[in-house]
Amino acid sequence: MPVIQVQRKPLTLAERTYVPQILSGMRTTLRHIVARPLTLNYPEQRPEVPAGYRGVPTLVRDPGGREKCVSCQLCEFVCPPKAIRITPGEIPAGSPHAHIEKAPAEFEINMLRCIYCGLCQEACPEEAIWLQNMYSMTGCTRAEMVHNKQKLYDLGGTLPDTHHKWDKKKAAAEATCRH
């Protein structure tokens, strides 16, 4: 096999002294000094959250304060990393919503396992679980990152109910009781 030698062109004086490379580096440095900073002083400054951002999953209540979750467990079944755990429970007989459906006795989301995919929100027929635009969830221990039902409702708050289905069911139930 013959040896092929490649002839290199000789370096110019500027290339031998590295002057173009030094000037190029100084130009980049000056451009960054003059330009506005790209960094944020987090947590004082927070970035804009884009529309459609999938953040922390939370439970929400309807405007009447009733919990929307009816323990159907669809979110638990559809969750790929199995981060959701629901224990179904009954609504107490003395509750004004006792005639409607059941509610979860326990509802936990392990935020260490959650992958923020949004499948739980899409699967929920009651619109009880929502992905909020929060992106900074921290904890000092693993136990702090397992959110129980009360913590999920505290994070989620109340969302408007466009269906008003609970009011209709209550009215229908009262009408059948009268007749």
C-alpha cells in the first residue's frame, strides 16, 4: 500500500502569531459585555411560563367548594410511572352531596415518580385533576414529595365549572324526592 503525503500550505505571519484568533475572541467578549444579560436572578426573577405548559398535577374543587374527584381511578390506571394512588371512599350520609357519587378517602401523587405527561388530566372525566403552571417543586425529604389529598387541593384551588353538573343532579334529586 503506497503512502500518500498531503502537502499543507504554509502559515502566514498573522496565522503564526495567532492575531486573528485573539481578535475574534476579544470581539466575542465585547459583544457579550454590551449585550443584555441572558440569565435570570432566580428565584427573584422567574421566566415566563409558555401556554400549554404541563406542570405540577393538582386536584381542584368546583366553585361550590365540592371536590370534583369521584374515585373513578382512571388517572391511577393511565399513569405510566404509577405515581398516583387512590383509595376510594364514600361520601358521609349527612353531607349535602351524599346523593351524588363517592369521593376518594385517600389520594396521593408521588412527585418523585411523576413525569408530567398530562395523561391523568386527559383521562379524568370530572376535570378534577389539573396540571398547574408551577415548575418549582422542592422538598427536603422523600416524604415531603408525596402529596396527599389535602396538599393537592391546597395547590390546585378552585377552577370554574363550565358544566354545572352537580347543581343539575342536586336539583333533579330534590325534584324526585318531592314527588
